[in-house]
Amino acid sequence: MRCEATYRELSARGSRVLAVASAVVPLQAVYSARDERELVLAGFVTFFDPPMEGVAEALRALRRDGVVVKILTGDNELVAQHVCGQVGLDSARIVGGDEIERMTDGALAAVAEQTTVFARVSPAQKNRIILALKSRNHVVGFLGDGINDAPSITRRTSACPSRPPSTSPRTRPTSSCSNATCDVLHAGILEGRRAFGNVMKYLLMGTSSNFGNMFSMAGAFLFLPFLPMLPTQILLNNFLYDLAQITIPTDNVDDAFIRTPQRWNIGIIQRFMLVIGPISSIYDFLTFGVLLWVFRASEALFQTGWFVESLATQTLVLFVIRTAGNPLRSRPSLPLAVTTVLVVLIGAILPFTPLAATLGFVPLPGTYFVFLGGVTVTYLVLVEVVKRRLMRELLGMRSATPVAQSVTPAS
């Protein structure tokens, strides 16, 4: 009893304890487990690996940004509780491997969501916990540095070794994780969300604009006796449009987007395409009418006018779509602002350059640019109004359906 009390006391201080015992056995060629009898305890060897400075702050930052950290360890519950207490993890309830062994997969999934620390777990049980979390639609990353972590690494959403140097967006709040490593891993998560946000901007802008252009082209074909835009002009329009988007990866992303876990949602893209696309077409048809009935446009003038209007509206709308909030308060990156404005200026200047005849353009009257300015401004304002309404509806749907946070089991 005294030895066990000593063992528990040392464990409660965070030390891993190894008992050393001996026995006198006859000299023989081979020894087996049967010889390990009537051992005399000589004492305990302890190993103490304290958490590195700053780990607690790094874990708080992860928790603030929606990342739930869980501990899966083969150590006993006393050691796990001590280490978790030092780094600020909740260890009020610790689930042991023997308890996990008696659980069904469904029960384990419910327990795994509510529990932070799992102690005395085997490699197979770590694997079960990861699968249980994934069954509840969590994004699971796993961090392990031993061969016994191999089964879990093959089942995770993402994984990496826990020893520095590392660039994985995951962290391990035990003594082997330095503050610098945790900060780098945390930065990796935020960078991933930033990249995802910029990808969404590209998809929202591209699908809505392309859908609108397709609709406008099909509509113009029904009543125009000529092509609304020449093939070379369409290719040039697409080239300049894509050129404006090449700097989207450099763009700033709203803090509100970065600070919360994000999920792929094809419904958002579909709604933008089906709502914003037709708005673009309405303004295209308005331009068609003004060109035909106000400016009495010839074929070349019509094609030039629609080229400039189409490029201006579908490119500048990026300033509205790039943020879920007020575009006047969310600043784009300098490269994005420069390329977007530059592309629109190139499109407006091209009809007055020596390349105009080759491309089928003719100079536009000055009054057309007054009309173009009014059309562009009102289009951007209307898209902003519709975008905010769409965002409110989508956020309402998201709050009604819980979205799983990113969960990071650590070993």
C-alpha cells in the first residue's frame, strides 16, 4: 500500500514512474516471464517532462479560433490530469481505456465529443476515438510521434509528427510541444481558412458572372441580327477578367471568417449564381437597349459598348463579393485593387488604341461613359443589397444546423 501511495503521489505531480525490482535466479541460457517472480522492489525511477513555456497561451488562442484540442495518451490519468491542469485543459472528466473498451461506437462518439482527456488508451482505442469523432462530422487532425500512433494517422483527416520543426495546422499541448511550434501550427490553421476564403471569392465571382454572361449572350442572340460580341472579343474579355482575379490569393480576409471553422457549402455558390447572375443579365439587357435605341449603335459600336460594360461590371463586383460585410470597411489587398482597376481601365482605353481595328472595336462617345458610370455604380449597390440578404439567410440556416468545429486529438 505504501508503494502504491508513493506511485500515485509521484504520478499526481506529473512524473512518469518506472518501478525497479530484482530477484535472484539461477544462471541459465534463456530467461522468460516465468522467472519474473518474487521480485523485491528496489525503488522508483521518475521521468518529468514539464510543459514548455507559452503552451497554455497557444491553446487559448486555438480555443478562441474554434479548435478543440483533446488529449489521447497512454499515460495514467494522474499524469494526464496534472499536465492538463498546467496548460489549461479541462480534465474534470478523464475517460480510461478500460471504459472505452466497454463502449459501443455510438456511445463512444457521444463521449468523445464531450470529453477532453483520454488516458491509458491503446493505439487501437486512439483509432476508435478518431473514427467516432469523424462519424459526428468533425474535421479531425492527429498529432503523434510514436510507432503506436500509426493506426490513428492513417484514419485522421490530417496528421503530422509532434516534434519540431513542423508546419502542420495542429498542436500538441504536452511537454514535447514548444510555444513556437504551437504558434506555427495555429498560424497554419488560420492560413488554411484564409486560403479557403479566397477560393470562395473566386468561385462566387466566377460562377455568378459567367452564368449572367451566358444568359445575356443567349438572350441577345434571339433578337440581334449580328453577334453581340465577336469571338476574339469574348476571348479578350475572359482573359482580362481572369487577369483581374489572379491576385485574389493575396487578398485580405475578414477576421470574422478566419476566426471560425468553415465548411464547404455548395449551396452558397448555387444561390449566388442563381441570384447575382440574373442581376448581371438585367444590366446587360439595359445596356443593349441604351446602345440600340439611344446611341443608335452600329454592329461594331454595340460590340464595343457591351465589351466595356461587361468587363467593368463583372470585374468591379469583386470588391462587393469579396467580403460578407460592408465593402467600404473591408479593405482589399493592394495587388488585388491594382489589378482589378487596371483591367477595367485597359478595357475602357482599348477602343481608342491602334489595336481597336484589329479587335473589331470603335471609339465610344463620351456620353456612353457617363451611362457606364451610372450603370456600374447602381449594379454594385444592388449586388451589395442582395448579397447582404443572401448572407443573412445563409447564416440563419447555418445557425439552425450546428456546424462541427475543427477537432484536434493530440497524443
